[in-house]
Amino acid sequence: MTKRSVIKFGGTSVADFTKLRNISRYLKDRTAQGEQLVVVVSAMGKTTDELLSNVELLTAKPNEQDLALLLTTGEQQTISYLSIILKEQGVATRAMTGFQAGIRTKGHHLKSKILNIDEQKFEQAFETCDVVVVAGFQGMNELGEITTLGRGGSDTTAVAIASALNVSCEIYTDVAGVYGTDPRIYPAKRLDYVSYEEMMEMSALGAGVLETRSVEIAKNYQIPIYLGQTLSDEKGTWIMAQEEILERKAVTGVALDKDMDYVTISYPMNDSALLKKLFELLEQEEVNIDMISQIVNMEGLQISFTMKDTDTNQINKIFTILQSEYPPLNFIIQEDYVKVSVIGSGMRDMSGVASKVFMTLLDNHIPFYQVTTSEISISYVVDQQNGRQAVEQLCSAFEL
């Protein structure tokens, strides 16, 4: 039986024609060894950012359907260019948009989730091709409208296709795997293996290596992910089930999330109807919040939470609705905070991790304003100017 693999290349890996030609030669060599490949690509370099900048010149509130239609053109350029180069090199290739690849989605146009993938589209393509090049980040909803999968959506596309075809997934970018933290902040070691659970926590808590949903899909379907540097011989990182990893550390990594807002809501009385309305609107607008705290005292009700800064428009819309119904409501969105998180599956069984984290921050005079924990993570909201120092000190304390 012919070996098949799903390979994904990020935006920096396909940033120019020289890089696309190098990738095409690599893919040709793999097909020459008898492989059939699904290659998922992102938009080239900063294309998506440039498209968003153009829109800002036109309006502050673009229509989501129009914006999704525009943003998906970046990936479509990449698949067209790569397909042209591969054919020029004699490789039988077909380029597919998300719709052509049978990727069905639901939800908001800019943050859709994958419902299913028609694997027969790939079986048919492989009858005449060795490489199928698929545009990441996109799909089509039940109304036939083009949608995007949100930030990091090409990772999700690749892993979802690998799950549908029941093959492994290789993701290549400009870093050589998963590190204990961002190597630009602290020279942490590269990890040979990371569990699905740890990688999901690291991604959700700010480590910009893989999109959280992609790891969740891999975990659900037991699809191993290999994360490595594009066209490098340096060893990367395997992301797999915890039971397949022999050694387990108390702390695997430290994540820094700078792309977050810290929101505080206050109301002069404890009103359950207000709370219910708030969470209904958050669900309706698909705004994910975490690190939630609630205080009720003589001054009334106060709720604080963190959220991704990409949801600012949605949260402002929510507060406009709430203030129309609850005029005394007050809210503050603060952008000068970051979230620092310590992650490790060993926390389940090893004592002393939490106290060591607290003491490290206190000994280094780093104040924190909110704390939340899970089975395998502890997260802190700290001042933006203290974020880097907190990461450095925690990495040093746990010898990452």
C-alpha cells in the first residue's frame, strides 16, 4: 500500500518563490520514494496582515462574510504558485481550495469550526496525482459561503485532513520543534516529545507554536504530529499520547500570552440576570474567556476575566447591549497585562510545584493580579513589563 502523509508549511516557510522552489524539490524527492502527499499551506509571509491593513483603510467594521472572502485569497495564491512549480518539475499535482477539498464548516465566517471532510475528494485526486496541495485556514458552510478557521487555522486544516485519512501529520515552520518556552525569551531546551494534553495547554495559554484546536483533533483521533523546522535536518518534536512517553517532568514549559486583554466588569448590585445575559452573549458571539473571578460585596458585583485581543470588537458589541439594558454597568478593557503559565503533566502527581512558582515570583518582586489552575497548569496575570522576567525566572527555577 502506498504511504501517505499530510505535510503543512507555515507562512514564513512559503514567504517567497525561492522558498517555494526549495519546498517543491523536497516534495518531489519524497514522491520519488513512493509517497503520496497532501500539502497544506498558509498564505505567503505577511500576506494576511497586508490584506487586513488594506481593509483598515476602508472601514473600521468590515462585514465578516466579505472579510472571510478576502482573507482566503492569500492561501489560494500559495496553492496556485506551488502547484505551478511542482508541475514544472514533473510532479503530478492538483491544487484545491478548502471547498474543493470537501471541508465543511459551521459558525462565524471568521472563526468557523470544521464539521467534516470528504475524504473521497482526496481518493479521487490520488488516482491521477502524487501531491494534493490544499489551501489551509478555510472551508465552506452549509450556505455555500467561504469561511475561515481563525488564527492558526492552517494547522487545524492539516490535522483534520490527517484525521480523515488516518495518517500522520507533519507541520513545518521556522522553529525546530517545541521548546520549554519561546527561545527568543529564554534559551530553553527543545523537547523530543510532548503529550497532547501539555501541548493543548501550552497552545491555549499563549505558546504560538500550534493552534489549540489542531492538537485537540489530533488527540481525539490519536494522530501523531511531528513539528520541525522547514527543510532542516535538525530533529523536531513529536506530539503524542502521554502513555507513549516514558519520562514525565513536573514542568514541561512556560508560556507567555501577550495577545490578551484583561476585562473587569462592575455593577452596583448582585444581579443573576445580568450574569446570565453576559454569558449568553459571550456564547452567541463565540468569545472564549478564561481566568474568571467574581467578587460580591457591599459595593456590588465585580467580574474579571481574560480573553484574546482578537475578540475586542465582539466584546465591545456585548457591552453596548448590556449597558442599554443595565445602565449602571461599568467595564474596563486593559491591554497592559500578560499571562504567564507554567505547564506540566507531572503536576498531577508531584507536590511543591505551586509553592515553587509562587515563591519564584515573590522572590523576584513580580506582582500578580489573578491566578487560575488546572490539573497540569498554573497561570498568572502580571504587568506587561514583568512578563519576560517572569518567564526567565520560572524557566531557570525549573531548569528548562
